[in-house]
Amino acid sequence: MYETFHGANISIQYLVTVEILRGYLHKSLSATMECIIESEKANLPDQPLSPEMVIFYITQDTQRHSLLPELKSGGFRVSGKICTQCSLSDPINGELTVEASAVPLRSIDIHLLRVESILVGERVITETSLIQTTQIADGDVCHNMTLPIYILLPRLLTCPTIYAGPFSIEFKVSIVITFQSELSKSHPKSDPKTPRLWLAMESVPLELVRTK
């Protein structure tokens, strides 16, 4: 039995419907409620899960999209570490350090992304959607200062990572650095998943598991 999950293309729901029959002269009464289902505790790991960390580096050379000329020539370097496997009951932990940047920063955001894949015939249709954004820095931060990463997971929008036959539900974390630019002011509501000239991005897979 899979856990309750509400996604863009995949939803796992368990509903309970109660109906009261009141005879021929009265309308029947009914009500439906959703039950939130989690994995049985007997099947879960006894010990708390030790989070697996990955070290990342974000520079002008790690970006696969075009950057502002001043970013490409002046350069920047951001390093850190973040969880790639953690319990649903625990936050996503990590840290980040801006080591150098030729252009002042505007913000640093951590995007939690959901990746839903469905088998349709012989094709696999995959859609990635943003489910949560956490800002860990606003404005130009001091260089060589460690910034903590602490992200709480939304209950109904996350579930243990699933690899089933006809579908899969995966998650990943995207670190997005926005640099100060006049060009970015004209696109204040741009899609955070889309690479832009004034953005530097790094994505890491995230495996979510249920523990006691």
C-alpha cells in the first residue's frame, strides 16, 4: 500500500464513504472523507536514518546555460553540502558558502522539486514541478560566511520516493543563486526552473524515506 500523496499528475488517495439510507420518503445521507495513510511502523527502520550528504560547487564553469557577460568574465564560486537522502519527519539540512563573486548577489533560494513519471504505452512522460521554495539569503551576503540550510518538508506534497511499474515519484533539490541585474528586474515572476542569464543553478537528487 502506497502512502497518501497529492501531485500534479499522480495522486494517491484513500477515501471513506458513509451512506445512510432513510427509506423511500427521505433522501439518503452520505459523506466522504479522505484518510491520510502512512507506512506501517512495523515495516519501518528501527534506527533514525543518517542523512547522506553531497558536496557541491557552483561556478561559471558548471553552468550549462548562457550567463551575463560580467558573470562569465568575472566569475563566482559557491560551495556547500546538502542532504540527498533523509527521513520525511526530518528537515533537509546542509550549508552553503559564497566564496567569491564578481557580481553582487540578489538572493539564494532552495527549490524543492517533484518529478512525476508515468508510463503511457511505450513512452514515459515526465513532469517536474515546483512544490516549495525556501529563501536562505536576501541581498548580497558576506563572502566566506557559512549559511545554514534547513528546510521542512510539506506533508501532503511529499511521500517516500516510489519506483513502481507504471509510475514513479521522485524528488530533487535545486540551489538557485540570483545575481543583481537590471535584466532580472524585468522578469520578476519568471519560472525558477528555467535557466536565465542572471541565475546560477545546481540540482541534486533527493531520496525521501519513512522512518519510525
